[in-house]
Amino acid sequence: MKTEIRIGGFGGQGVILAGIILGKSACLFDGKEAVQTQSYGPEARGGASKCEVVIGDSQIDYPKVQSPDIFVAMSNEALTKYIVDLKDNGTLIVDPGTTDVSDVQDFIDEHNIKVFEAPATKTANDDIGLKIVANIVMVGAITKITEVISKEAAIKAIEASVPKGTEEKNIKAFEAGYNLI
Amino acid sequence: MSEEFFIQGNEACAKGAITAGCRFFAGYPITPSTEVAETLARDLPKVGGSFVQMEDEIGSAGAIIGGSWGGAKSMTATSGPGISLMQENIGYAFMTETPIVIVDVQRGSPSTAQPTMAAQGDMMQARWGSHGDYEPIALSPSSVQEFFDFTIRAFNLSEEYRVPVFVMADEVIGHMREKIVVSDDIEIVARKRPESSDNYLPFENIENGTTPMPAFGDGFNIHVTGLTHDERGYPDTNDPETHDKLIQRICDKILNNKDKICSVQSKNCEDADVVIVSYGAPVRSVVEAVNKTDKKVGYIKIDTPWPFPDEQIKQLCKNASDVLVVEMNLGQMYYEVERVLKDSNVHLLGKIGGLLPTPDEILDEIDKIGGN
């Protein structure tokens, strides 16, 4: 059993860290196997950024995502560019603050996609007061919606991945995302 | 006891280097290898080591040669454009029998081509990049764990044989994150140092072997030169026999120990119609393809592209009607396989552009070849 996850956004949003946390949760704290890969442009911020995670019960050979079971879009550019790879009956999670789902409504209808809206950027701004934790809010939403990693593992992985001194804010962001759905 | 980490290939390489005893890194950052330098810049000083960001790549290669003769296990990390610029000093390291480790995280090439995309275009440059006759050792990791393990093995081999060793990774393995397990029981080869200067010859003509190596400052009066030298290290450039003996020994110490150096992993080769040969990241796609198909397909994963494992390839392919080489270039190790398997049908799936060949692309190629 393998689950393929793709997270797309723009550079600076932390989509790669979100993927790392998913992979770390699965590997180090849920007893599963995971591989995380990424692609990015030469720009540090603002360019397209894509992070992929494959989580499985046994060894993962081919490390890249071929057709994701779960697609998380944090920018409209990523949404419209990568939606076509999503599996039939797949799960789409979008941040309504940075995407417009109506742009891909035809695909959603044709392929019976389950759509979830997680206002990660707004929640990060309003509830935590820190726009930069939107990625961690999104990890909370992904955890709740997909159950691909356990909540306990996610919290341990966040504590192990974020800069020292920011753990509390990040866990708060995770909880806020978890409770969005 | 062991510890687990979920880290990038490049971070695992740096961790492996420190575990192997590397205490000097000189380099010039380049995508997709930069995280090796970044990690060592942070972590080397914590273990009493030194990190220098050099002015360029040829300087980096020179600095690690100096670091090694200063007594520290030394390494650099770069990508294709940097390997090109280092070649003059890499040749000097072979001629002076200086143990160094050179990590090449390969990207789209030639020239500066594709900084953030994967390739395996530097394989022949590791083999023949500098001028003259010499025998390099190169290791190609296919996982983050192997990038850690092979970096350690690279240091061990370089100390054992007093030779530059390449770790030929690629962007996929360098940037991907996986779990690694670090045991606290890892074999590390310490540098052999001469005990006394009485009758000591730094380049002694020992059959298949190498002499212990002192560090500058140990009090030995020796000379290190890229010119053809006698056993003392003194230039002797006009005597054909001196040159012949020296270069033969530099080559033979690797070639005559191939059974100890060469390593491959394989599956289902005994009764396979088609055997797939690959190394580095494409192995991941090959393994998935072989596990997916009902056809009689086996695979060989080459851990050590150099020296090329002739005997293992011959042995494992002896029952196959066809052999398919999968690599991310337009044919480099393919010609080595062809050289070794003169009487077999050797095919190439060479993919450039920066993306891993997919398992389906490999299975399509098997269909074309006509495997049953």
C-alpha cells in the first residue's frame, strides 16, 4: 500500500518543509517508509515550488510521485498546473485564500475528486498572527483529512523540524489546521 | 545501538564524511551539491575540523590535496562544471598517491546546463577526466542510506590504496530525503603512518600496494611531485623504467585488488532472459520495474562503476539473451557493458533532460527488446 502526495505552491511558502514533516512523521514516528523529493526553480522566493512524498508500508523503490492520491495546492499556478495528474477519486486540498477551485471544476467533476478547503493562510494570519506558519496549518489539515500520518507522529515531527524556540507557535498552527475540518 | 534520521542525501554524505574521520573540506558551492558544503561548514568545526570556501574548484582540489598531506582526511563536493575545473589537480593527486574524496552530485550537462536537474553525464570524466594512465575508484549511491555508507567506504578505500575516490551521486539522490540508520559500529580505516624514517620510501615499489604516508610536520624528509619520481619522490623524468614502474604500480594497486573493491547487487539474474544493468538513482526505477513485471527479467546494480566490475557482469549475464543498460546520459557505462559482453545483445535506455526514467519506460523498453 502506497500513498502518493504532492504539495504545490510558490517558493517561500514552506511547501517543502510541509512535505518533510509528512515524511519524517511516517518514517521516524509511525513506523512506515517514506521518500520525499522536490523540484524548484533557481529563484529563492516567488518561483513555483513542488514537494512530493511517497508513504508506504514497505520499501519504496521509485521515489517520485507518478499520479498523486492527494494533491495539496497552495497557489493557483500549482493548482492549475498539477491537477491533471491527480488520480480518479483522489483528494484535493486547497487554500481558498490563494487558489480558485472554479478554475479546475471540470476536472473535479470528471474525475470524481474529493475537494477540501483549508484556509491555511487566513488561519495562520488571524489565529496565530504569523503568515509564515500557513504550511504547518496545512499539515494539520492534511493529517485530519487524509489520516496518512498520525496526529501524534505529526506533532513529534514538527517539534523535531522547526527552529528551536518556535515549537509552541508551530504546534498551535498544526492544531488550528487540524481543527479546520 | 543505532540512530535514525530522515535527511537529504547531501546531508547524509556530510554525516558519512564526519563519521569516516574527514576533518578538512575545501570547496566551492554548486547546485545540486551545495548542502554537502553547507552541512560540513556547520558541523566540521564542532569536531575539530576545518571548512574553507575556496575561490574556485581547482583551488578546492589543491587545498584538499594539501589537507591530506597535512594529515587530515580531506574531501570536496561539487557537480559537473566543478569536476571539469578540478581535473588538473585530480591528476596530480593520482600521481602523488594522495588520498582524497571527491563527491560529484551530477546535474544536467555539458557546461552549466541544468543546475536543479539530475543526470549521470560525468561517469567517463571520473574515469578519464585527467590526462594519462591511472585507475580511479568510483562509488554510485542509489539511496540516502547508501550516500552515507558509500561516503564512508570512499574514505576507507582512499586511505587503503592512497588514491582519490569519487562518490558519483546525482541530483535525485542528493536532494531526496529518506530514513537512514546510523549504527555505532562502523568500520573506519585509519591512515597508515610510517613508524620510523629509517630507510623510509614514500613511494616504495610494493607489489599491489601502497606505502604508509607521513604528514607534513612529522619530521620526514620527503618530496612530493607530479613529475615522474623514484621511490623517494625525487624527479626522475628521463628514465623510461622509472616511469613504467611507477605508473604500472599506481594502476596495479587498484586492478589487482578488484575483487576487494568491486561490488554489485543483483536479483533474478540466473534465469533471466533480460538483465538490466544500472547504477545510481535509476536503480530505483529498475527495481520497481523488475518487481512489477511477470517476465523473466533480472537486474544488476553496480555499486562501483570504477574499477568496472567486469567479472561480476560477465558471470551474472551469462544466461541472458539480452542486456539493457539504463542510465541518465546518452551512453557511457553502456559501452563498458558492451566491452565486457562482446557476444551479447546490449541495449541502451539513455534518458537525459533531468527526470528519472520511470518503471513504465523501462518495461516498454523490455517489450521492445522482446523479453518473455
